[in-house]
Amino acid sequence: MKIFIANCTKQDNLFAYRIPETAGVKTQAIRMGSQAQIPGELNHIQVEGIIEQHRIYGLVTVEEFERMKVFVPFVIAR
């Protein structure tokens, strides 16, 4: 499964994440107002792990984004 992260902020971001069952932290640079693909083929459990890691920082899915009434810094699309 391929996923994309959209950066809705007004600054470039280095999106740091951990893939469950894999050692170390991975990063993906995302320019302000753009999106980037997380490299590799991820399974459902790995995608859900990345989502849960960043929920506390405001990450929402595309489906949730449509209902949001507050600023959302990051949106994930599967």
C-alpha cells in the first residue's frame, strides 16, 4: 500500500516516523503546501502505526479532513 502525506502548514517539514517491527526512525522531507509519498510498500498495520504516531500532532486521514472545522497540519491519503 502506498501512502502520501500532505503538509498543510506554512513551513517545510521533516516528517519523522517509525515503521512497526522495524528498527530506527525514518524521515521524509515535505515542502510547505505539498505532499510526499512515504517510500516502500507498506501493509495495513504499518500504515495504521504511522497514523497513530502522528495523531497527537494533528494528522488526520482524507476522510476525516472533510469534516474538520479546525486547522489540520498533516493529511494522509492511502
